Amino acid sequence: MLCIFDLDGTLVDSLEDLAEATEYALAQCGYSGHPLDAYKYFVGNGVKKLIERALGASHINDYARARAYFDAYYTEHCLDHTKAYPDMYPQLEKLLAQGNTLAVFTNKPDALAKKVIQACYPLPFQFVQGQTDQYPVKPDPAFLEAYFTSHGRESAVFIGDSNVDIETGKCAGLKTIGVTWGNRLESELREAGADAICHQPQEIVWTIGAWR
């Protein structure tokens, strides 16, 4: 089975680095910041939405300037605090040992997604696809549809921590697993219609094993 993972909030705890980069951008633009918990709801739909949400409607005209500050800072500091979630690495190894393949589809900019994966998960991934100009951000499944068109349709599951991930999987016609150790609440995952909810990484292995 092809196991497609979200990145931020699913494989890695990156909230602090994303928040610090955004806070830096806001400060450079002369705006006040937000508490860390607010970023749990700012993230998930890509950097553009993250910055727009942090700026708020009254300062949206400063998006381009804030984005430039964010990009410059985050490119240099995206691994300051970001780390793999506990026990996730060995569970991915178990999935591979069971004959599954691994992949990542994230709204993080593509080059940075690959940088984070290389640092935190030096494992054989079928693909690591971040945000590019070629495809729209999740929950649009355009990239997945293009992938399956060129590589053939196969049994697959999408795993993530937010409604964006569950919607992405459903739009692509995949089974979905919501994980509760990330940035969003279990209730959000259930409301989005996740096929399964996992509270610990090992439960992903059990769930996928039952679906094979």
C-alpha cells in the first residue's frame, strides 16, 4: 500500500519554527505578533494562507513584504526546533518492512519539504512533493491525480493531522487516517470524515495492516 503522509503536524513538529519565522516577518513589518497556539490554526493551507491569517484582513496589503521576510528567515531556520515526532521513525520502518511504500504530500514549499525530510527521515520515499507553482495546494488533489495517471492507480492511504489532509485524501478517492498528535483537534478530523483516527504512531501500522 502507498502510505502518503502530510509533513507538518504529522511527521514533524515544526510549529515553533513556522511561528518564529512568521513572528519575525510581522515584527519587520511593524505589526504585533500572536501566541504560539494561534499558529495551530494558521498553518495547514500553505505559506500564503499562513501569512495572510497572521497579518489579518486589515494588513493584508503588506503580504508581499511579509512573505519576503518570512521566506528569508525560514529558509535559514526551518530546522532550528523542528524534529520528528517520538516513535514515528521506527513505525515508518515497520511500514516499509511490511511491503508498503512511503510518500509525502505537503503544502510546505517543495525545496524546504525535501530539506526537512532529509534531515528527519533518511528513508526511501516514493516521492516527497511540496508546494510548487505547477500544482495547487491541498486539499486540491491535482498532484495526486497526476501521479496516479503517470504511475498507475494503486491502493493508497492519506495520513494527516488536519481537515485539509482528510479532504485531500477523500478528493483523491483514498482511505484517510487522522492523527491527533499534531496541530488540530480530533473532533475536526472526525467531522472531516477520517476513516480512522490514530492517537499514537504505532496505531498507523496496525490500521494499515488491517486494510492490506
